[in-house]
Amino acid sequence: MSADTTQDRISLHSHTRRVRVWDGDTLLADSTRAVGLRERGYPPRQYLPESDVHMAYLIRSATVTHCPFKGDATYYSTDEHPDIAWQYANPLADMDTITGRLAFDDTILTVHVDAE
């Protein structure tokens, strides 16, 4: 059996559908430049450019995690919700498309992707 490779496990898809992220009534992000990431065993995620995120609402947390397929992620919180966004500042080479983009926890926040 061969080892799991990033290419087999993760797919990235740039698109222009509008993606908005809400924390209750607060709009945290609004983008038409998202990259959809699908990773086997995990829900699909939208990675948004930092320039499309209202960073003033987010607080960098001390949490850092390591993914063997994407690299080291840093996390962001709001006053009410810890670690609800993450970012790969220096992802592994195959994942450079998500460099500096943020993904959001859609089990806590509302992540709305417009239909095509």
C-alpha cells in the first residue's frame, strides 16, 4: 500500500463565488477570491485572503497546530469564541496557494458561499 500523498488527500479550487463569514450579526469576512480546500476526512473549507477579512475583530491566539500535509497553522479568536479561524503563513510547498489565507470554523460561525 502506498503512502498518502498531499495530491491524493487534498484538492484546492479557486473560485469567484462570494463567501461571507458571520459571527452572529458581525461580518468577519467578505470575499470573491476564495480558495476551496477539500481534504479527505474533513469538511470542505474556504480559505479567504487576509485582505478580505476584518482582522480588527480577530485576536491572534497562542494556539499553533501542525498538519503533515499543510504545515503549521496559527489561530485567531474573537472575544467570545477561541480559535475560530486559522492561517498557514508558510505552508508546505504543495499548499502555497493557501499562504496567508484564513479559514473559519463553520460549526461556530456562519460561512455562506453564494450559489454559482
